[in-house]
Amino acid sequence: MTGINFTPTIAAMNFKDLLHQLKELGYTQTAVAQAVGSPISTINDLANGKTETPSFDLGTALVALHAKASAPKPKRKAAKEKA
């Protein structure tokens, strides 16, 4: 078939790994919870593998946060030195 893009479903993602990557990017579980509007206990359960699949809304928010956090940062222009 043409014209159809396949996007992995939220259920197929590994949120434990995603949260580990966010931690490596400097996010605490508290910061993640605040950013996605979820209880810290829910984020902790995902990070520890107690819960494997979040709700669709939470999963979508986590994927969006990860995309934002891992996006390349724009380079700053060097300040011009005064002569």
C-alpha cells in the first residue's frame, strides 16, 4: 500500500527505557511528572517496570517530552568582542 505511514503505537514503546533516557538528559522523576501532569508514583512505576504501559495521554506526553529533551539545541552566536 502506498501513502500510509506506520507509526509505532504507544503500547509498543518501552517507557522504562524512555524514562532512563530522560534521566540521562537531566530530568528527575519529579520533573517528568510535573512536565506531563502525572503523579510521581505513576512515573516511578513506569521507571521501575511495575507498570509497562501508561494511558494513551500519558504515553503521548512522555514521548513529546522525550522528543523535546533530545532535540538538538540551537547554537548560540559568539558575543562580539569590544575593541
